[in-house]
Amino acid sequence: MLIAAPDVPRPDKIGMMKSMAKMKMGAPALKSKPKKDERFAMKKKYGMQMEVEMEMGKMKGMNHGNMKMKEGENQMPKEDHQNHSNMSMDAMSNMEMPKDTSPSKDMKMDEDPQKMRDTQQDHKSMDMSNSTMDMEMGTDKMAGMKMSNDFTYDFLKSPHKTTFPEGTPVREILLNLTGNMNRYIWSLNGVPLSETDKIKIKEGEVTRVTLNNLTMMHHPMHLHGHFFRVLNKNGDYSPLKHTVNVPPMQEVTIEFYGNEYGDWIFHCHVLYHMMGGMARVFSYDTPADKRMAKYPISKLIHETDIYYTWGTLDLASHMSALNFVSSNIRNQFNLSAEIGYNENLEAEFSYQRYIYDYASVFAGVNVENSIPDSLGSYEVTGVAGLRFLTPYLFDLDLRVDTKLRPRIGIGRSIMVFPRFSIFGYYEYQADFGAVTDFENGTNYESETVWSVGAEYMFSKNFSLVGSYDNRFGAGGGISIRF
């Protein structure tokens, strides 16, 4: 039997771009203060106006009267949920804590576990079984973007009850799934694996994890060594899985019973995301397994923070340019050089430290010919400054050199068609004579550099490029990526 393919309308890409232009920068994949507990503030700020019930006291069936702090126990993993009866979320989000620790309280399974699990999915504005979920931008919807599909985990039902014994202690954990497509960094709660501690769990207790996806990608989250319950509308018969997909801008809750020992990794099974930092280690309060001595956690952590190196080489009729970058999550080394066939040259080497997703500080050395259109002499200066990725994706460079000359540079590349893009750059430098001795009584000089161009991409490694630069003139050639 043949079934006709559905008539799928063409996505409104212009409408999508207009809607996305109204969006603020998303949740950070790299926080400036990784030790600061901002899980709930992050969810509230970047949750795309999904009105999820986060006040545990309002979740029917949750008996918080049984939540008691164990004697002598005043710290638990940072990502553990907590009783907010005497503490507001804002106050809690401003607390300074060790990397993965925060005050926590244990609770026990309610007398009616069914009610507890049903309410995990009982959100005012989000029905996980809903076939469509539009992302609201004020009053506008993301044109042409369907955030989920008709098939959800509500279709899965265990043939047997998967509940845990009544009275089992339960620990709540919130993990916001965060990422940055620009630098391809992925993390949980804005903190990559290399900047956090293990999440401590205990044998004989239930760990309940709320996975709140604040990115525009799917994340299949996988836990080693355990099967977990995916809480859905089937309550006591919620299915057992070891991997669960969390759709963009949606939330899934899982829970598992602590019946193992040692360390177990929890990570996104898009392995590029795992290697970018989207992982955690659940650790039982037990002695280390001697068989794992050859495979320390430090090696795993190192693998999620290794340096990647790439570059471009432009060969054109009027100039040639080289850009070379080597970067891990926080640190980046940059080498750039431009030489025009009219004997103008500029080269720079810098070290860059990311303090946040979109902001970094840098310092380096700049070399350029001191006389225009002549390579007979060069000027070497030290530079330092700030770099930002601004709203609307402009690259902003603010700096000052060792001659106390401030400079601002701003650039942008726009993909107009699938293989065709346009780009531009503008730079202005001022010299107030703080170090330079001007002639003829002049007390101020400035220099302006600008360029525009277009690029057609033949493959992932080669492009055809045409550009005009006010230093080098106009021309065209090829761009090689490596």
C-alpha cells in the first residue's frame, strides 16, 4: 500500500529571521562565575515564557512536610533541588557556592507516589503530549518552526509498575541544558564538565532529575550504569530508559534508584555535545573501584576541554590573508596576517580569555608597516582590550595599544542564500598624541580601515571571494578553510 507524501509548506525563513532578531541572547553555555548557583534564575529568565510550576508547595501530591535535613548534613551537590519555603529564588541565585554544592534537603516518597509523578507533567502552559508547541516572542510566533512532533514519551507504557518503595528518600536536581552554537560549547546550567564537581548521590535513595532544555537543539541524555523512569502520563507505569531525548525548549523529568557504587557519567549522546562539555558525573559515596584506576575522571574531564585548531587562507588578486585559531573552552590563541600587493601589511598575535559566552579579554602584539605603501619599516605595538559578540551577531573589538591609541572595530557576516554570504568590517583608531610627537603643531590624528565583500561557498573547504579594502584595493580569489 502506497501512502501519499504530505504536502509540507515551505518554511518562512524571512519570518523566522525577523522573529529571531527580536530574541535576546540565549542562556549562557559558559558563565562568568561557574561557582554561583543560578539554576532557577536561569530557567526563569531563559525559559521562553513557559509557565512551568516550579514552586514545589503548589505541586499537588508533594508532601514537603517530610522533607528534613539529616543531622550534620548541610551541603549537597550544587544541582540538587531545595526547599524554598524560607528562601526566595532570587536570594538563592545570588549565593556563592563551591562548584557543584548547594544546600539541600531530603524528602521521602509520598504516601501516594502516583500523585507525585502525575504532577511532574502537570504544567500550566506546557503539555508534553501536545502535538505542537509554538515558541512565543511577545505576541509573535516563530514562523515555520515547530518545536516538537506528534510522537512523545507518553506513547510509552511499561507492562509492569516501575515505582519505588514508599518512604524511599528522593533528591531533586535541576539541570538546564545550555549551549553556544557560535563557539560550539555545550554545558549544563551554564557550566561545562571541566569547571564543575561530581554530583554526589547515595545508595538507597531516588535521584530525580529535571532536564530543562534551553537550546534550539535536541539532546538525547544518557546515563551509564542505570535505567531511569521517564515520568509521563502513565504514572506508575512510566517507561524505563537509559537515554531520553529532550526536545528544544522543553522539559523532561527522570528518576533512578541508587543501587550501584562508584562514578557514572551522564551526558548528551550527541557526542560532539558531550565533548563540548555537556556532561556530569554522578558519584556514590563509596570507595573508588580499583579496576578504574587506569581511567581517572581527570582524563575524561580533559577530553571535554581539549584545544581545537582551525584557520583560513585567502589568496586574491589584490591581497592575501591568513587567520589561525587554537581554542579550548576558556582560552584562545589568534594569529592573523594581511599583506597587500601594494606593499601594505598588518599582522597580529593575541591571547584571548573568555569570561562569558559573548565577552572576552585579550592581549597581544600588532605589527604593521609604518609608512603607507612601503614595506621598508615596521611599527610594533602591544595591544589589549575587550571583544564582544553583540546582539544581531556583530563582532565588536575595543582596544588600546602601548601608544595609548584607542581603537574600535566592528564586523558582520550575513548568509544571504544557502551558499552565498556578504561581509563587512569597519575600524577607527584615534591618536591624541599621548605618546606620539606630531609635526606641524598637530595634536590629533586618526586612521580608518574598512572593507566589504562577498563569498560563495563551493564546499566546506573552498570558497570564491571578492572584496574591497581601503588599504589594498579591490580584487577576488579563493578562500581555503583548514
